[in-house]
Amino acid sequence: MSFSVLSSTAELHRWRKHQQSSVYFVPTMGALHRAHGQLIKSVQGFGSLQPAAVLVSVFVNPLQFGPAEDFDSYPRDLEADCELASRSGASALWAPSVDQVFPGGASSQFRIQVPSHLQAHLCGASRPGHFDGVVTVVARLLALVRPEVLVLGEKDWQQLVILRHLVAQLGLPVRVHGVATVRDDDGLACSSRNRYLMTQQRQQALALPQLLARAARESQDGRAVDLAGLRCAWEQLGLEVEYVETVDAFNLQPLHAGRKLCLLAAAVRCGETRLIDHTFLMSRQPIVAIDGPAGAGKSTVTRAFAERLGLLYLDTGAMYRAVTWLTQQHDVDPHDPVAVKTILENLELELEPSQSGPQKVRINGHDVTEAIRSPEVTSSVSVVAAHGCVRKALTAQQQRMGVRGGLVAEGRDIGTAVFPDAELKVFLTASPAERARRRALDLDNRGFPVPDLAELETQIEERDRMDSTREVAPLRQAEDATELISDGMSIEEVIETLIDLFRVQVPEEVWPTPGS
Ligand code: CDP
């Protein structure tokens, strides 16, 4: 595979014009090391945009250094950078001059200002103007490179969060791909500045990751994080602590460990060298809630999404369908709550949560995986599902299945009633006409008779009406859910959108993508 070294913007534009495949952009300040190699390699297996061309930029951005910081002495070694980028699978390395990136000089540039709440803590507090410099240069580089995907490390977590906000708020046409912090065997997070550390200092510096990891373990056992204790322990070991803080991992506001994903982050000086590191504090593994009306294609995309991310898949509609099937077997009037309640006594509903393939459903020992998809079950499931006793029993069972997290559940009330504290909530929908078309295809594939589309649309709308007007846990979009309207989107596009939404809420370090 050929590897190009580009310096001028003209060379960059020429290279860009010849790319047939998607361009993944890895912006760096050079002095590349193993972790940069990992950013480049992480592109394999990310999304379906293969094959990809990876462009690495090397640009020591003057805008992000304070007057007393190490801009002049920042390590630069272009030859070694080219060697590492090429070895890791990059297609090109672009090393522009300051004039190429900022014609007229850095001081005559427009600057983008990061909202103060995003930089009031952590590195933002001690490096005024730093993140304004970062977002300004990244916006400029994105305009020049026009990549499909921007690849960033989670090591600089605050930077990643701020850049995600920049891309979302300005509506920049690029996906952001975060990559977990890469560590050396001794646990120190890889960083270009590590090369400044003497052997003895490196030993001292190890206390940074070690004590963070210990605090994370203790937090999992229910112990509060002792920030003052951490500060004191590092200082006793000769590290000068700039900050040690816990913040909400996404809005970067002060927070103590609890239900929300909490970032415990610190910056220390070891001699002259500034080091940062972090860990995440979490009370259980992540949960994704996908709700939406009938026939929106939830099962297909949710199952594939679960498989890609190694999450368990829970189809709660199958549980309501199974109970409905049982009422029909026993000739119980689905409208009669007392009769339906008797069905629930001694109910044994087993779901084999799966990471691939259909989830097996057994009720009182019968395998009903296929039977619950019949038009007869579909026609009365919304009536059965509206009874408070049915909802109570099934919700309790679903919550038991989700105690440890690590799952994606789909249904009608997952984000509102079953897992209101899910990390990600999506309301997946499509127009009734589109949903009727999808349902017709599904019925045909399963060998059931297919009514005409107008009739299917009426049936679907009636079920939506019943589901959204019932008294207990009606179908509605949770306030904090993202609406995803899938008309005109391919299945793959929906899955990738879900993965991107997931990654905004759940870092790779907390839930790694299998095989990455
Ligand atoms: O696949 P489809 O969209 O047709 O529906 P499903 O997910 O199999 O759900 C069937 C029915 O179960 C829904 O129409 C609801 O009445 C009920 N249901 C519910 O009430 N709450 C859930 N969490 C899931 C399903």
C-alpha cells in the first residue's frame, strides 16, 4: 500500500480528490507513539464505511499553548512520525506549516469560544484559552480535510467531549470515533510527554494510574472517592497535583459517584512534565432502551446493534405476546382483568437473552418463539398488555434481568417505566405507511397471509392508539430520548446511527466494542 507525505494545502487537496473510499482523519501534534498507532488501526472494523483511507495530520497548534507552556520544546520528529503512521496502516501523513493552516498568521484568526461550563473544570480551569485553541484548529482542519470520520482518543476526555459538542452544535458533517486510552505495560497512559520522564520519575508517575484504578475499584464496592486523600497520597510521592476532580462524564459538571457515569480525572506534574489521566466510576454496566410504535423495525436493528456491541438483547414485546398466546390457549377473554390475572399465577416465562439470532421464548415449558408472531396474537396483544397486573409482573421480571446491565431492551415503555435510568434512550419510529410495508414483508417471510397495505396500516395505527392511550406505562417518547425516524434509511444506516448515539454516552473504556 502506498503512503504519501503531504505538506502544502494544495498537496492535501490533490490527495483528497483522489480518494475513492471514506477518509478517516486522525489529527495529532506529532511525536507519534503506540497510542496514535492504535487510533489509526482502530479504523479497521469501525462501521461499514470500508475500505477507508486514514489521513494523519501532524500540526503543533500554537493556539492551544499558553504563554508559559511548552510550545517551543514540544517534541517534533517528522521522520519517525511518518514511519509509525505508515507502519500502522495510514494512507497519508500531512504536516502543514502554521501559514498553511492559518494563512496570515495564528494571531489574525477567528477563534471559536468553548462555552464556559464545558471548560470550567479539569484542564479547562488550569489552561485558559486552551480548548478555544483546540476547537478552532480542529474546525479549520476539518474544513480542509473534509473527512467522513474524525478519530480521537478518549485519553483527552474533556477534549473529546468538547469536540463532540462542537460537531453536534455546528452540525458539522462528520462522525466522531473515540478510541480507548492505550497504556504501557506498567499502566501509564501513553503520551508524547512521557518521553521527558527520567526512569526514577516514571516510577513516581505510576502512582497516577494506580491510585485512580484503586479508587474506581473501591467505588464499585460502594466506597466514596476520597479526593483529598488522593491529592495527599500523590503529593507525598512527590507529584504536584494540579487538580483531582469528579465530574459528570458528559456535561463535565461536578458530580459524586452515583447513578450517572462519573469521570474521576487528575492532572499532576512530575518534575516539569504535566501528566493527565482518568477513570470512570460506574454502578452497573450500560443499558440501552429502544422504544417506539409497532412495526418500526425495532427488533431487526436492535438485535444487530446488540450483537455488534456485545450487549444482551431483550425483546420485551415477546413477553407480552407470550402472555397473550397463553390467554388464547386457555380461552380467556383478553378484556377481563380478573381472568387474565389468573393466567399470571404460576406463570413461568423464560427468555433466553441472546447476542445473535432470535431470542427463544418459552412459557410454562412450551417453546412459543414462532407461535407468538401469529396475526391472532398480534390482534389482541395490546389489549392484554394494557392490564396493570400484566405490566407489573412483566416489568418486574425485565428489571430483574437488567440488574447488572450490559443489555439493550426494546419495547414501548423501556425508557419511561422499565429502565428510566438507561444510559441511552432512543425512540425509533417511521411513518405508518413505511411501517405497514415493513410489516407486510415480515409476515410474508414468516409464511403468514399478508393483508393489503391499507388494512395493515389501519391495524398498526389502531395498535399504536391502544398502546399510547392505556393508563399504565403508555407508549410515549421519554423526555431524554433521541427520536430516530427511519423512513428512507437502510437497516445499516439505522444501526450505525444507534452505535454513534451509544458511543456518545458510553466510552470505549467503559464498554469496549468486541474485537476492537
Ligand atoms: O413487533 P411489534 O412492533 O409489532 O410489537 P412487539 O414489540 O412485538 O410488541 C407487541 C405489543 O406488546 C405492543 O403492541 C404492546 O401492546 C406490547 N408491549 C408493551 O406494552 N410494552 C412493551 N415494553 C413491549 C410491548
